Amino acid sequence: MKLVFLILATITTALGCYAQSTTSYATAYNNFAQLNHDERAKINGKYLELKNGRTSPTIVLDTTRIDPYRNYKYYLHFANLHNKEGHSYKALDDNGKSHSYSSTSCGIVFNYHDDSYWSVMAQCDNSSLFNESVDERSMTITLSKVTKGKTQVIKSDRLTDAIDLTTGFNYVGVQVADGNISVMAGENMLNEVLTYSMPNEELEGTNNVRVGYIVGPAAAIAIERAVLSQSTVEPNPASLLETQWTREALDRHFAQSKNPYEGYWTYLDRDMEDTWLKLGGRYTIALVETTSGYDLIYIDGAQVKKSLWHQGMKKGEMKNTIFTDNFTGTWIDATLEPISQDVYATFESGVILTIKFPVYKSQIRFSKVLERD
């Protein structure tokens, strides 16, 4: 399915900060001042209106760039004007053929990057439109993940009250906090309807994401306000290194693995220029294969800043190169800072792992743990 994109040149205005628990948020809203020139997005009084006459969804992205590792909230106060009970609406496909839709949808997109995104869609339906004695109208709120055009429905919930089921205004929003997604909706206020924990690798390699809204085929949206609130507090670095791996999960994984490099590796020796780089501990780590190489998982052995480390945290990663058993790498030092400039890793005879830091004239070697007590 093709998507039509409009990039909004909106102006965001800072309203100030407010407190939420121990986290402060900087809040901004769109005044849509730069949209008058776009024939598909029109200002009608205090509302932005956009009608999608195509069979492909239209996505509108805000220009704001968001740090994906900071907590944020995004919500719309909007109405789907093509949501009258018993009505149908027309849309044209790429060949000019007309299609009818009796149930249209609108919503928000978030964590948008590299043509992939998450969405929250609101769509109304009747259980039995032509049988009033049993008919019930409801709104389905659906959380989906779209990856390179492929949609995966994550969760959905059906609402029958505290929500406008025709062409009135509703709130739909999302809060992303420490990798957890909270989906909210309601006619007069935001009520939590869905929750979901994102996979740890969801944002790997992502510097920023964007939010926006989506107008489904034949839908017509009227937006009174779009509000983005982003945390002004730096995230705890340790929380960014958390993984799903426990010692028990690693043991089960390695018992089934056929990769000879997966498993536990323990500190062997070092060759360091101490004026440049100091040893943070005699570490034991676990190597877990990924689609691009290996993750290094901390097991034990920290001596410097020992209180910052616990089993299961990410200690680094190794990325494949065109050369067999040679990798580029990132090493997380004792203070949780990444070292990635000219870091290399190699295997020797299948039982020795060498991580080299040529900029610091240093290297660390680990030996494979062949048996566990």
C-alpha cells in the first residue's frame, strides 16, 4: 500500500514546563501557521482540516526531531468528519477508480524513522447497522508497528463509552517512557487503554524520531490541537544498557546454540598504555549472536564503578566486516561511556577474543569458558 506524505513546516511554540512525577517536560503545540499554502491542509477557523480522497493513507509529520531515548508524550484533539453512522465516503485509487468506505480511520504516528513507524488508529463500526435491537456502535483503538510498508497489529481495544462515536472531537495520544508505550483515548480526557513494552533493539542506531498524524482512506480530519511534551531530563545511562538477558536465559540459549563463539568469555590478559586507558575490571562477559554480529553482555568482574553494573547489562557490541572473524566494535567503559572510535575485535583459534583500542594503544583479551561448574 502506498503512503502519501506531507511534511509540515509548522511553528512550535514553547509554553513552558510542568512537573510529572520527577520528570519535567517541555511542551509545544502546533499553530499550523505555515499550512495555508497547502491545498490539502486548510485552516478553518481554529481547526486544521485535511481530507484524504485517496485509497492510500496520508501521513503528516511534524518537523520536530525527538531524542528517542528521552520520555515524551504526543496527543491530538481531533474529529473524523467522515464518521457519520450509516454513511459511506468515496476515495480514488491510483487508476482513478472510485471506492466506497463506510468505516474510516484517523490517528497518530510516532517513533517515525527510516520509513518505519508506530501508529495508533481510531475507527468506528456498528455491530449490526440494520438491526437496531442488537446494534452497538463502538470505536476500536489499534496500536500497530509498520516496518518498510509491512503492518503488524500489536494490540487493540474496543471502546463504547467516554468516547464520541460520530463526528465529534476526541483525544488520542501516546506516552513513550523507558521503552514502554501507553496508548490513551477519550472524549473529554486521556484515559489509558493499551500498554506495550517495545523490544530493546527497537531504536538501535536511531539518533532521532518524529511524530505526526495519519488520515486513512476517505477520512477527513479536523485537528484542534497537536501537543508534544518531551522530557527535559537526561535519561539514566544505565537504563539504556538494560537487556532481556538473565543468567538463566543465557544458559538456556547457549545450550541450544550451534554457534561456537556464543557463550561465556572471561578476562585473560591485557596490554594497556595506562596513561590512555585503564582496566575497569577483570570481566566475564557473554557473547550473543545478533543479525549484525554479537552483543557483549556483562556477567561480573567490575572493579571500577562496580555499583553501576549488574548482570545482564550490555557491555558492548561487535559488528560484522567483510573479513572472517574480524569485527568493528563498541565497548562500554566502567563509567557507562561508549568507546567506539577505531575499536576492533578478532577471534583467535576460536578460544581467544581480542578487543583492540589502537587509539589508546591498548587491548584486552578474553578466553572462552568451555565448561561451567
